[in-house]
Amino acid sequence: TVLRLSDVAIRANQTWDREDSFGAGLEIRQSASVELTRGVLQSNEHAGVYLHGDASAVFTDVSVIDSQPRGGDLVGGYGLVAEYGATAMVLRGLFEGNYHGGILGSIDGQVHLEDSAILDTRPEQIELTSGWGVGVYLGAHLVGVRVLIAGNREVGVYTSADGAMVQLEDSAISATKPQESGMFYGAGIEVTDGARFE
């Protein structure tokens, strides 16, 4: 299944039971594919974009902004999540003012960014930690070319666990702020537990 969209805005979707569900702007699963050109995803709950399993997506000239934590338990608020082998290609994307993580790749997720920016991610709202620009772990890979990662919280780019890898080319990580709780960190890059950064 392929869904092609252009010149659209997807705003203010909410989780249906306030806990243990998603209100994502786009939720893509089970071999589905989305191609979105010139779009805005704003103020959606849990994630602006969520990809799972064999799902894939290509985003061109897209803004994912102000994603919100779930109303029931305050989890999430991510810009884009790709996990369990899902793949996302982003060309000229803006991820700004989301919560917990601007871009998250987990459990073999694959993300490719070009000419994009990840800005001013806010902390998760339970313990006021995180707020990463990019988080990649558990076998996920992220490749970024000409990417600006700026003004995020705790760590600009975080990658952890064997098999996880981040590759950046002609990119900048700047002005990372400390945690909102405790004011620790404020690091540009953190690589742990066998992950790789190139």
C-alpha cells in the first residue's frame, strides 16, 4: 500500500484513550509506504511521524513541529520515530519544538536525512530529562548529510548499544542545553555500549 500526499497539513491529532495509544500525525505500519511532499505535521500527540516494522516513508519539504506528549501519561512528543526495521528518507525537513527526541531510531530502524534541521527539542515531561536532537539505539542507523542539530537538550546526538550507528557529513551540532531537571549534560555527542559515530 502506497499513500502519496502533497500540500497538506496534519494537526492536533490526539490519542484515543489518553494512554497506551498513539495520536500521531502519520502512523505507518505493516509494509505500508508514504510519500509526502510539502507538508506540515503540527501538535500531534505522541509523535509527528511513527513508522513500525516494514513500513517506509519519503518526506520532501516537510515540517514536523510541536509534537505533544500523550495527554494521559505524558509519554512521547517525538518528531519522527522509526523502529523495528522501518525506514525513513527526509529531504529538506524541519523538526522543531518536539519533546523527548527530534528523531529517534530504534530496533533496526533506518533514517536518512539531507538538508534538514533538528531544533529546540524539549525534555520529556515526566522527569524533565532527554530532549535529544537525535537518538539512535539497538541496531538502528541514521545517516545525515548537511544537517543542523541545534538548541536541543541533554545531548545533541545520542547513540547506544551494539549495531547502532550515526554517520554525519557536512553537518553541525551546536548550542545543546543541559537537562531541564538537574542541569546536567549539555553534550554535543554521546556514544555508548558499542555504538558507532562517524
